[in-house]
Amino acid sequence: MPDPDVLTDSKLIQLLEAIEAVMAHEDAEEAMGVELMREFAAARTLVREWLLHKSPLTLDQRLHVLQVFTEALARRQLAAERRDAPLH
């Protein structure tokens, strides 16, 4: 689990900007599908509420949600790379 002291506001802002950039891409929904777009929207809401200090979740809960989100993205990325890799 990420160290909460490392997740400064500036890092959360960078994360929020990255999430919003992915969501704003013109082909995002087509490329990622509705389910993944919903996950990105949920992550965006989590980070926004975190930055505004309005999250109903505890710090441990927010860190857990963020960890689950990033692990799911990593698994999807790995699966896509394997699927797109040339067969030898």
C-alpha cells in the first residue's frame, strides 16, 4: 500500500490531471469501454474529494481504493500487451 506521506497534494493533483487527460481523449470511451470509463470517473471523484478534504472515506479506505484501481489498471495493461504481442 502506498505510504500516505508520499501522497502529497501535488502528487494527487498530478494523478487527477492524468485521469482527466485519459478521460478527455476523444477515443477514450470507444477504446476503453463503458466499464473502465466508470472506474476512471470513480477514481477522479475519489481524488477530487480527497483534495477537497470532503471524502467520506478514511485515509486507509482511500488508499485501499486507489491501490485496487491501480492494480486493476496494471492487470488490464499487461493483458493488452500479451494480447498484442507477436507470436513467436
